[in-house]
Amino acid sequence: MKQLLSIWLQHQWYQSSPWQILLRPFAWLFWLLSSLRRQAYRLRLFKSTRLPVPVIVVGNISVGGTGKTPFVIWLVDQLQQQGWRPGIVSRGYGGDVVHTQQVDEKSLPEVVGDEPALLAQRTGVPLFVGRKRSRAARHLLQQYPQCNLIITDDGLQHYALERDIEIAIVDGEREFGNGQLLPAGPLRELPSRLNEMDAVVFNSAAPAAGAYLMQFVPGKLHLLQEPAKQIDIADFINEFKGQRVHAVAGIGHPQRFFNQLELLGLTIVPHAFPDHHAYTPQDLQFAAGEPVIMTEKDAVKCVTFAQSDWWFMPISAEIDRALMDKIQTLLASLQYKE
């Protein structure tokens, strides 16, 4: 019931409904409190931390489903190619983080969060999670002093950590939904906040003027039980011809994943779950012999009870080279010393 309510609520955020009028006073209160909080940091009434290395914040002004994780993976790779040694800090949503801790390829997603677990596997760079990203960043630099840049995953509204570069990711399909702030709509901040960003990235749709386009490129399917085993989509279709294929997505915008599979030629039975859903074997009890395809983010939470015909499809981000050129220019202008 809770899952259905969560999915229904997120769906309502992207259309106009009479019930939203009842929630607008709460949205105004949310705006007032968040604005006062941000102003308090600007006036130094609340303490914020300045790190001895550059900080790049990757976030969004709406709730979930914009593609931050593939963007961060792309950003880490691009920075490494330019000679930087980045580390990542994250809140660890979807996990049960009590104390600041390091995340590696063996970390449990139910503890550290699904996105940090995936980022650790895909990037291999030092990654720490904690309720306070500023504290997580300090721990990271203490244990990995060779890191000379910090990326904060989904930390746009975490003003306790000062930042040098702000990058916002926008869902090009859904954009800002009904345009309302939480809880009446999906917005954490008003769209005017984007005017303050160093860069704005739109996924999967033509970007607004001055923004950058991010496209998602699907990879080969990987077997959950044996990730080294891969198969092309065309070969998968031939192998399982005539069988129902179940598509599973517990991400911010499941329909994007389903649409992508259909564009690749698959006929699927979609199964949408809430973002950061904690899967159990009972959630995925389908008929024997019917294969399952899920997102890589879901796969890190299902590998321990995966069946022999469960697959995941990794996604890579492709972004205009001009964005990295701008990031390099911004970093070069900062006054940091090794």
C-alpha cells in the first residue's frame, strides 16, 4: 500500500489536480523555511565548511529521477582523464547510514544506499557517505589525502558544505512537473535557482538555451548472478523469443527505463517500484522461465537472491564536450594549492 501511495503521489506531481490546492499552503511554508535556511548560511548565522580542495556539487531542484548517477560516473571519468584525483561524498539515501563510513564494492546497499554502492562499483574512487556531507568529506580527505577534488552527489541543498561549482541536472521529459514546491509538487527550489548554476544539464531532450544535453547510452545486458556474462539486446531477443520479459525499475522515473527497452525492440511487462525501493524476493515472484531485466541501480540490491535469468542493463552518459571544457576553465580559476 505504501509503495502504491508513493508512486501515485509522484504521478500527481506531474499533472494538475484539485487536491494540490489544499497542499499549496504547505508548499509556501516549505519555501519560506528553505529560503530562511539558505539566507542564514549566506549571512554566516549557520556554520558552513570550506574544504582545502575544490568542491563540485551535482544535484537538482526537483525530487529524483534526473540522471545524477550516470552524470557523476561520467564526471569522475572526465576529471581523471584531466589528471584530477576525485573523491565522492553522498548522503546515502535508501540506506541506513548512522555514522560516516566509506563505501566500496563490497558495501551493502541496504546500509550505504543503492546509488553510493553503484557509484563505488562503477568509479572505484574513494567514496564516503554520512548524514552530513561536510563531515563525510573531511573523513575522506583525512584517509585519502591524495584526493584533490570532491564531488558531492545530490548535495545542492546541503549548504553546510561550501561549493565552488554547482551543476544541476534536469529531467528533459518531465522538467518541473506542475511547477509546485513540495509537498504540492516535485520542486525543492524554484526554477529561478537554475540561473545561479555554473552549468545546467538536460537529459534526453532538447536543453534550454545555455544548457547542455545529456543522452543515455544503454550497454549490453549483464547477468546478475555472473556480471561478467554479457549479451547484446539483439541476441537476448532471439534467445527469449516468444517469452514474456519482465522489466523492473525502482528509480525516480521508471517509465524512461521502460521506454528505452521498448525502443531497443523488447516487448516487456513493466513493474514500477518507488525510488530506492528495498527489494525482497517476494517482490519479484514471476512465472518460472520468464526473464527479468532491471536497472543497474536495482541490481545492486537484488544480486543476493537473483535467479538464473535475471539481467541488468547499465547506462552510460554522453555529454557535450563543451561542458567539460567549461568545468576545466572554472577549476583553473580557483585558488587552491596542492
